[in-house]
Amino acid sequence: MNILELKYLDYLGVMPVIDSCCKCGSTSIKTLSSDVGGFVCSKCYSNEKIVSDKTIKLIRMYYYVDISKITKLEVSKEAKNEINSFLNEYYDRYTGLYLKSKNFINNLNKLTV
């Protein structure tokens, strides 16, 4: 689901910056922020929430991966939560859209917890 959500942002024309710092262009990434529009380096970091390195790598991989080539993907619960949080905030801030399928999946996840 997260892969499709991320790819859909590009289609909408509001893709977050995921190849470098969205403020200065540095490739030494510290965190991910929906407030500033993507990756943030340690020089530009102010008070954004810190996400794990795994989450930063997964966001890039999600965008560039060919979905038809995925056979198995194991992601930690922490990384899933960080990615979901980022994508939800990003959609709210830049698109105003809330996907019905996302609501359905969130409700299913609540049932299994």
C-alpha cells in the first residue's frame, strides 16, 4: 500500500524530495519530514521528528522499485509506522486527499492488533 501511495504522489505532482535534502541538496540525510517536503540533512535539521535509517532507505526503495519484481518484503513494525505517519501527514498537507482504501486497511490493522 505504501509503495502505491508514494508513487501516486508523483502522479499528483507533489512528490516529496527523496534523493537529497529538500532544503540544501546535501545527500547526508538525517530524517524525513512532511513539513518541509522530504529528506532533511543534519545541517538543515531543526526540530523535525527523527526517523530510522531503515525508514529513509525504504522510502527511496519504495519509489524506485518495480512493483512487479517484488516477491517478498519484510518491514519492521517501527518502519511501517514511521512510513505510514509520514505518508498520512504528507497527503494531508500537500494533497487534501484521503484514500478510501487507506481507511479500509487502517481499520483492518486495528482489528488485528
